[in-house]
Amino acid sequence: MMSFTSPLAVGVLGRGVVDPSLPIIHADDAGLLRGLAAFETLRVYAGRPFAMAEHLQRLCHSAERMRLPAPDPAALEDLAEETLAAADVADCSLRFTVTGGRPSSDPVAFVVVMPLPPELEAIRARGVRAVSLQLGTDPRLRLDAPWLLDGVKSTSYAVNMAAFDEARRRGAEDAVFIAAEGSVLEGPVTNVWWRRAGMLYTPSLDLGILAGVTRAHVLRLADEAGYRVAEGWFPLAELAAADEAFSSSSVRELMPIVALDDAALGNGRPGEAALGLQAALRRAVAA
Amino acid sequence: MMSFTSPLAVGVLGRGVVDPSLPIIHADDAGLLRGLAAFETLRVYAGRPFAMAEHLQRLCHSAERMRLPAPDPAALEDLAEETLAAADVADCSLRFTVTGGRPSSDPVAFVVVMPLPPELEAIRARGVRAVSLQLGTDPRLRLDAPWLLDGVKSTSYAVNMAAFDEARRRGAEDAVFIAAEGSVLEGPVTNVWWRRAGMLYTPSLDLGILAGVTRAHVLRLADEAGYRVAEGWFPLAELAAADEAFSSSSVRELMPIVALDDAALGNGRPGEAALGLQAALRRAVAA
């Protein structure tokens, strides 16, 4: 599911659209050498980036937390529009990256337009298998430790990628991280949700998880659809015993989770909340 | 102390020495986008890289743990020699980086030759102030979790860099990470040591810390110098109450720690073990 393909177009702040076959980053770039870069990924529907302002706001927050100079959201929006026009595709994803740049130079900001994974809707129709992976962290100790960069979307993502490797090794496609004391946290690139009867559950942000842009939209859509939602610290057993579960992310949207650690989750098929809220998200996007 | 300067020379595997003012990495490189890159930094004394074989062995191990194709150590050694010759400096540092590369292409390996921080010996003569920073991790849970990449030197280093930011904010120059249950772990880019009478202490590798190449050399040099060494899980209070403390790393070598969390460590001056073992390291390097 995490298959990576070549970009449809690349734009660099201050330079505009560039040839994707040419390198853009120097050997001494702080993002390249030390993972000091902020990023955002979002989806483009019929040529229109969805929730771009919210993503750019979080990008600025992430950059600030890593002491990178704040990028100019308006300039990034213009660059995105220009790069999207060059890609000339209606439905795709956009990725913004702001790296620390070279010593004594400005940060480098660039946008890549990526195709959507072609198999995404087929996977949604059947749902994904997930494994739970211990993250070995104590959320209570992390609350007062801003240097741990909880809630910051940085390119220091090796552990997230290794979690996908481990999921694949176990015959699954996604992972759910668990804190040391047992609370469900998030997926490597998603937020996690589950339903029991008319109640939805999702880990709360004070666990140090990422405040997903799509998570915020799902909170609103769930309320409109008549679900009650509990945000909190929940043990893995509650997720395992749910009637259904799903993840949320900007590119994958709402993705049913139909198995957890080799056992069926709910009835082992995509559930009504996942499919209903996915349909509601698509209506919101088109509005 | 973590001041970053421009490289003296850059070499890319398969291309040889390149112009450092030109970019070498593409917008869709996995190391750039997701911190999926292994690296090693080592020191060059009088034109000779020290312990290069050990560093390249660890580089291959790190790459393997991240499922990157293993680089060829012999080819990297040749590239390093060629790039060092282009830099034409006797004393400097070398940094190897192996990134995941672009989709459906080979990984990218490159070497940068960096000048040594000019102030390094002045800092060694006075020692550094350090702060202890909670890492919020439970080492017991991490032992069986290879996806957490403990012991892997990846470029996903944003938290390490944020720790330096926090140290600076508190008027210090270095940090010592502490596990959730209170054990001393390591510095953001160093291993940590302290002495009480004739006994040296350093955190053991089963805490999930990096197996420093210089750490291994110091273990041997300490034995030769008549110190007994205890590797283990030690609370911060033992470091704070030590007669002296120091860090070890390939570029900084042995660096005295003279203050911890705003209190003097030992007599507040560089200690006999730090200075004696630093001298022994220099003799070993010259041998």
C-alpha cells in the first residue's frame, strides 16, 4: 500500500516548475542529512487541493517547532497551483516539503505532484489488515517534552517506514502504534478510529499523536451523521473488540481496517461508519 | 557546538567528485522525503580516515535494518579517498550517506568532506555544560521491537537536533537523554561516560543506544589505562554525583562534561579520565 512512484511535476519555491529528472537538493541540506524538514501531503480533487490552508498552517507549525524559518503560505499556494497546472491531472496528491536548507542559506521549499495509488479504491472495498506495534513511549512523560516533536510532521520518518516493513513481514498492510502503557496511538501515516454500536472512538491528541487534518473533518462529519465520538486513552483490547475500525488520512481518506493481529475485526468486512463517513467526506470535498 | 558549515568536497558513488555548489538529490528521494537514509561520520587524522572499516560495517548494518540495498564498502572507501584528495586537507571529518534513492532506482550514496569545528579544542579545554532530557521511552519494551530502529544510524534525526535546540535554550551545549524509567541513555550524537574513583560507567547497549565506534575504542583504552568499566542501566543521579563525566564521538572525540542541569559535575573542570583517555585515543590514532 505504501508504494512510491515518480512525481508528475515538481515545483521549487523561487524557481517555479522544474524538470523532475534533475536534482534539486544539495549534499549539505539539513533536511537530507538530519531529517530537519517539515512536510504535508494532501489530496487534489478535480484540480482543487482540499484543505490546503489547514495543511499549510500545520506545515508552518512544524517548521517553527524545528526552528526552521516559516515558509510563506501564499507563495506555497501559488507554487502549488503552478505545479498542478504543469502536471495537468485532475485527481492526485500534493506534497509540500520545507527543508532546513544549506548552511547559511535559506530553507528550500518544494512541491511534488504525485499520482494517487491506482489500487486505492479496490483496497477500500475490501479493507486492510493491520498489526499492532509497540512504540515503547510513555505519553505522560512526553507532554512536557517539546524536543520530542510530538505532533510535528517532520521527514524523520524512518520508524514509520520500518513499521510498514514489519506489517508486510507479518502479512498485513498497515500498523497501529501502541504506547508503553497500552494505549492505542495512531498509524504510521494515519489516525485510527473504531465503532461500537453508535459510538465512535479515536485516540486523543494529548497522547502526542498528529492532529490529522482529515481527523478534524471526520470529527465534524461523524457528529453530523449522528455518531457520538469519544476521544481518549483506550487500550488495544477496545479496538480489537470493536464492531468495525478504520483509519483516516488526507490521501487514503477513510480506510476500513478489517483485521488486527491476525484476527478479524468486527465481521471482517468494511463497516457502516467507515463507508458512510467516506461518502460524507466525498460530499464535503465536492461542496 | 552543533554549527554546520559547507563541505570542502563532495563525492557521489558512480560519479566521483562533484561540484558542491550543484544539487545531487532529486525531489522524490526516499532519504529526503522520509528520512530513509543511513549515515556515518568519522574523523580524518593527517589524511587518514580513522576506523573507516568499522564505520562502513555499521553503515551497512543500518542500511540493512531499513531494508535499503547494502552499499559496497570497497567502493565507498575508494570514493572517500578520491573525495579526500579533492578536498586536500589533512584533518577533517568524512560523512557517508546512503539514501533510499528514487522510486525504482538504486540508492544514492555520497560522501562529504567537512572541516572540523574550529573551536573544538578550546571547548575541550573548558568542557561543556549538558542538560538531561527525558526521551519518554521504555527500553524494556524496545528490545523486541526492531521497527523502532534502535541502534540504527538513520538520518531521521530531527529529535536529536531539537535536543540541541533545547540545550541551547537552557544555556547548555549538549544533552543527555534519559529513559522513561530514569536510566541514562546517550547524547544526541554521543555516548556518555562518567567516573567515580577508579571506576568508569557507561550505559549498556541493551538500552537501545547506538553502539558508538569511539565507545568501543574507549572501552579498550580504559582497560589499558587501568580503569574498571561498568556497562549497565544507571539512574541520572549516579551521573550527577560522579567525580567527572565526558562524552565520546568520532568527530568530537572525548569531550568533558563539566555541568549537568545547572549544577557543577565533579569539580566543574575537565577530569583526569576524560583528558587521559583523550590523549590515549590520539596516541592510538597516530599508531
